[in-house]
Amino acid sequence: MTASAAGGRNQGGQPDGYEPDPNRWRALWVTLVAGFMSLLDVSIVAVALPTVQQQLHASAAEVQWVVSGYALSFGLALVTAGRLGDALDRRRIFLIALSGFVLFSAACGAAPNITLLVVARLAQGLAAGFMAPQNSALIQQMFRGGERGRAFGFFGATVGISSAVGPLTGGLILALADGAQGWRWIFYVNVPIGILAVLLGRRLLPRTRRSGREHIDLPGVLLLGLGVLALMYPLVQAESGGLTRLWWMFPAGAALLFVFTRRQRRLVDRGTQPLLDPRLFTTVRGYAVGAGVGTLYFIGFSGVWLVFALFYQHGLGFSPLQSGLAVTPFALGSAVAAAVSGRLVDRLGRLLTVGGLTGVILGLGGTALLLRFAPLDVAPWIAAPVLFLGGVGGGCVISPNITMTLRDVPVHMAGAAGGALQTGQRLGAAVGTAALPGLYYLVLGNSSDDYRGALFVAMAAGLLGMAASLALAAYDWRRDRRTREPHGPCPDDIAHSPVHARQT
């Protein structure tokens, strides 16, 4: 086993055996561009759904699968894809997945009917799910120390901004690509950018060195996939009555994940590499809390943007582009803060997340109050600086939380750990995007088209999820203050395990 695996340090402060890759910063930008495209495609299509439905003569349920199908297949792939990257070669998995994403983006743009469009979106989401965990794993592989915090700062900015600017980007593309078939450019725009990223990735991305024969837990893949599917499917079908019609899938999914967890523990006890090591949650400092903070935050964060789009476009009569511009201050604030917060996380730790969550709650809460009570002709514009404050807070949440959640994870587990973290975020996003718009429509239907009241109630529900995330982050911060224990290298009981020894 190498010294770095045990957490040893050389005189330069870097883990022993770590050789900085001279291409690491250029390689990072390749992965960030690809990650931005894959996350943007979760929300960018939403503004084009009315046009797609009209042009392809689709029903409301069919066209909803253009969004929900992508999110579903994306979430299903994450942990398995991360483990495959750990076991085989992250560079190879990333490039294959990115090539598939480009191919299926072109297929979406060229789809002649709704059936082929949905199939292509399912395949596109699967490719995105295989690509996503390689992003965080490659950061852990290429960077150490303070550089890793800065790299995760850029990664966190990518995650936060892609979620916030989807409606704006979609509206801008529709405005530029005028005509009935303009919606196809929402997919075609991925093709030239993706091809360039593939070519640069082949030159710049490092390979993952592996020794010995790797074990992939195929029964675990099946159990986890079915469990996540059972939890997510009723949520993505919420608008067509999935929550009431498919309620039984929630306990079934919980049971499958319980069996999956028991199996992973047995594999660890036998000295066999599991699909997802349970010790990530029990012995890696900060991982369990960080995963919980991220999941709770995305419950409120993801659904808010759909509610904003519904309010601005249906309630105020904004165009998709105007609707996107109205929420741009949040994206700007998030971009500025995320790049800076990556450099502050080593000094401030969990306090940075606590402050960021407080800023998000104040910013989005203040925006909800202004849109509810201020004069409608000026409310969206006087809300802009308050929304910017929320964006600054948001930039101090995702990036630092990813850094603190993953920084003590052993590099050989980086893909699976990143995949599990993002699976929690995808589940949180699925809950939020189902619950908040559903609550918006419920209030709207019972209040004689009170758009402002519906927005306020839905936003309040989203803020509850963020408040729960804040409570968990504050608990972790206070616990750190009491113990005064520094965040150390990877835990000895993982680093010295027989499984880990064979990996290093």
C-alpha cells in the first residue's frame, strides 16, 4: 500500500506518491464544460415543452417524459457509473459517456415524433449519468490540498449555475432560433461543444492506474437500480397522478435499498469490494452529513425555478426569455460566490455552508415576499437585488458542501462516493420538482387564479427544505467546534482494509 493511501504527507505538504498533473487545470475545464451541458439539460428543455407538444402532436403526459425521462435515467446510472470509473478507468468512462451524450443530443434534435424523442432523451440521460460521477472523481484524482478546494469551487459553481440558468438559456436559444423547429437547437447546441470536449479530453484527461482484477457487484447494481427507480418513478410521474397511483413503490424502494445496504456490509466483511462501501457514511468524516445537507437543499432549490417560470410566464405573461432574465441575478450571485468560496472552505469549514444557507433563505424568502405584496409592475425588478443576495448565499452552499463531503474520501472510492452524493441530490431534486409545482397548482386551483398567493405558498414549502438543510449544517458546525478535530486524511479503517490494499 502506498503512503498516500494511508494519508501520509511529504515535506511539500502533499500526500506521498502524489505527482501533480501538469494538464490538471486544463483538464478540469473539459470536465466542467461537459458537466455543465449534462446538468443544464435537466431544466433547459422545460421552456420549449409547449412548442414541442404542438409540433410533434403529443399529449401532455407524453411531452412531460421529455423532462422526467432524462432526470430518471440520469439518477439511475450515477452510483454504478462511479464504481465502474473507480474500477476501470475514469477517463475512458467519461469519454465514452460524453460521446454518447453528443450522439443522443443529435438524435433528440432530429427526432421526427414524440416516441423517438423520449427514447433519445432516456439514452441522453443515461449517458449524462455515466459522465457525472467521473467529474468529481477526476477532481479528487488530479488535485490535492488547497488546489482541490479551488477546483471543487469551480465544480460547485457549475452545478449551481447550470440549475439556475436553464430557463434563461432555453429562452435565449428559442429567441435566436426563430421558427417552428427552433426548439431542436436546444439539443443541437450540445453537438459542436461536445465534440470539442471529446477531442480535448482525449489529450488532457489522466488515466486511472489500476492493478489486479476488479470486482463489480452485479447483484448490488440490480438492487440499487431497482430501489432508486422505485423511489424516483412516482415522483417523475407526479403530474399524471403518480404519487397516489404508485404510492406503494416508496416502501418497495426503501426495502430494496435496505437489502442493498445489508449486502454491501456482507461484502466488506468478506473482504470483497462492494458497489458502495457503507463505511463512507460511518467513518469518512463529513460524508454522511454532507450528503444529507445536499439532498435537503436540492429539495427546495430545484423546485423553486419551475415555480418562478410558471409564475412569470402564466401569471405575469412573460416570454421564456423574459422569465429567464428575471431570475438571472441569482445565477450571477452564485457564480461570483462559488468561485470565491472554494478558497475559503479550508479556513471556515461548515460555517461557510451555514452562512450560505442563511443567505439563500433570506434572499429567496425576501423575493417571495416582494412578489406577493409589492406592486406587480415593479415587483420583479425590485426583487432583483434580493435575488442576487440569495445567489451569493447559494454559491456558498453547493461548492463548499461538495468539498467537505468528498475531501476525505479515499481516491479509489471517489467515483462511487461522488455518484452516491449526486444520487441524493437527484432524489432531492425529483421531490422538489414534483412537490413545489404541484403545490403551486393546488393553491392556484383553489384560489380563483391567485398567482401571487400560489407562488408564496410554494416558495414557503421550498424554504422549509432549505431550513432543514440549514439545521443539519448548523448541527455539524457546532459539533466541529466542540470536538476541535481537524479534517484529516482518509480513515485508517478504510485505508488499511484488505480491499483498499489490493486497490493500491
